[in-house]
Amino acid sequence: MSNIAINAMERTEKKKKFKEAGFIPAVMYGADLETTMIKVEEKSLRKVISEHGSHARIDIRYNNKKRSGFIKDIQTLPIKNAIVHVDFQMVSDTQELKMQVPIIFKGADNLKRNQLIFQTGKHEIEVSGIMSAIPEDVSIDVS
């Protein structure tokens, strides 16, 4: 399972106040968990997304408990590059699920040296299985 972890706190104040303090509203649901309104640090979330993608597996620490899951959805304002809201789906180790996994194309530099063009139609692929069996990414050697 993933060792990517992020801290979450309960949302108690108004959205404008915690957004000014550097937090993003989020919701956590699934895996025998009542839907929970939380907030996460924007800086930590952006780091996870930039390093592991928008559907990254993640552990969320909330109320002294750690729950495993993945980023299900990210709502953004593209013009401002602002994250508005995030949905985290928590899953158990034996739960069957479908999720998007990034495709990593390796060897594209070799094609360029030979004056070949490589075009991609998809950057993610949907896979299904139990969380522990789903890979972080799918690598394809195109050289």
C-alpha cells in the first residue's frame, strides 16, 4: 500500500476563513465510513498531486486514525489554477474497485533521435482489482 500521507482536520469554521489560512475543503467517504467533511493543507495536497498524480493512493490521518484510499475527484478553477474541493474515497484492503492509473511512456527520447514522432491518445487507464494489487502506474517502453 501507499506510504503517501496527508493530515486532515475537521471543518468547523467558514470556508473563506480556512481557505485564507491555506486549507482546501474536502470530503472523505467509503469503507464503512460516514461521509466526513474535512480540510487539508493546500501545500501538502499540491505536492502529492504533482508527484503522484490526480488519482494518487493516499493515507489520510484524521482524528488519530489512518485510513487508506485515493483521490477520487478534484474540482478546480483552471484560470486561477486554484483547487476548490477534493473528494477522497477510502477503501479497505479487500474491497474491489476501479480507478484511473497513469500511463508512463518510456523511451520517447530514442524515437526523437530517429526523427520519429510519438503521439499519445490517453495518459491514464482504468484498472480494477483490490487496492493492494493495483499498480501505482503502468509503464510502456515505446523505444
